[in-house]
Amino acid sequence: MAPMRGSGGIAHSFIVAEHAAEAFRSGAVLVCPQYLRSSELSAARFGAAALSGRFGASAALAGTSTTVDVEVRSCAMLDLVSDRVWPALPSSLLGVVQAIEDLREQLAISTKRLLCEEMELQLLNYAEGGLYVKHIDDGLGTADRPVRRSVSLLLYLTPDHWQDGYGGQLRIHPAASGAIARVQQLSLDNEGNGVEDIVSGEPIDIIPVPGTLVLFDSATVPHEVLVTRRPRSAIVGWMLEQRRFGESIERVALADRAWIHT
């Protein structure tokens, strides 16, 4: 598969990975507006729509079940790396997957995490009224496996001119009572790579602006998706790493489920 941005893609992956590693160390979420160029975004939207039309999409809680409590998560999901879907991925989405793979390789270096080549990658379609209640990603979908979710990512394929009033914000919660929520916004433009640091004792909402990439630590960031008032799509994924020696899978899974509805 060809890199999504040609020779420039590796440079962007390096820059994003370095800033992501720094954000993770400080407990922050990294937000990269305009990660996808306009032409890439349009192509990815077209490919996602074609794929959804061909295969349909099944509602599933983090890909672990064919049924879902719609009060917990209400959206349609398509597993992009399944044996059924992967061979049919259009070239525009293959490019996105390649860019994410490049980023995974750079993140393994910058974070010093032993990230597996295997990733979870899904296309989510939120209809009007879609949501996902407060939770932590680690333990969901991997509770019975020797790997855990390490890095969470979202890539918004939202329609152009998305407004705050349309809903669908990613709400970042403080990790505990008395703690802070922190978001760092990285500007990827020709004038440099500036970072805006946002810190609050209250939850911070990230608007799903089209083409934006969001990265955060899967084990430490409680978050939710607020109710959307317009249909929208996103690519979401989790980079995996081996569990630490002696780590209790059951303990991790129970701890994560405790976040739901809290």
C-alpha cells in the first residue's frame, strides 16, 4: 500500500508521534486538526460510504457482541480489518490505514511501548441520536486476550461545516475527583507545529471537526461521545500491546466496566 501523503506522510507521523508521547506523559489528549487534507478527506468519506453501502454495519459494543445496549453505545460499526471487509477496502481507505500504520510505528518508538502489529480499526456511523456513555477503552474488547488497548485514536469524517450545535462532541473527563482534564491541540501547517494547551477541572469537549485526528492513552482517559444531532462518521481504532507480566485481565475488565454510567 502506498503511503497516504507520499514522502511527507512519514514526517507528519514523526511529528504527531513525538507530540503524542509528550501528551500521554502529562495525561493529555492530543488533537490534530486538518490531519487529513481536503482531497484526502473527501476520498475517505466516499470510500467509507461505499463500504457501508456494500456491507451494511452491525451495532456492537466495541466489537465484542452482535447486540448492544443503546443506552450505552448507539452507533453502527464496521470492522475494517475483518476477513470479510479488509479485502474490499477501497484505495482511499487503504491510504488512511497505511497512514495509521506509519503512525503506530512512530508511536512505538516515541512512547517506548511494545505496540503490536495487530490493531483494532472500525468505521463508526452515528445516526441522529447516536451516543456513547462515559467509559475507558482499555479492557473493552480485549478482556479475554493477552493484549490490551494502549493508544486510542479517532479520525473524523464528519460533514463539512460541522457546528457545535450539531452535537457529537468527544467529552474528556478528569481521571478522578479533584483531577484535571487536559487537551493539547497540535497545528500541522506550513508555519510550524504550535501546540495549544487546554487544562480544566471540568470536562473538555472536542468538536468532531472533519479531518481531525485525536489520540489518547487507552487506560487513563475517561471519555464519552455526546448525543449527535446530525449523521456523522468516524474511523476509530486501538493500538494494542502485550499485557504486563502478572496483570489480571479480569481485574482490568471489571475496573473499566465500572466507569460506565458513572
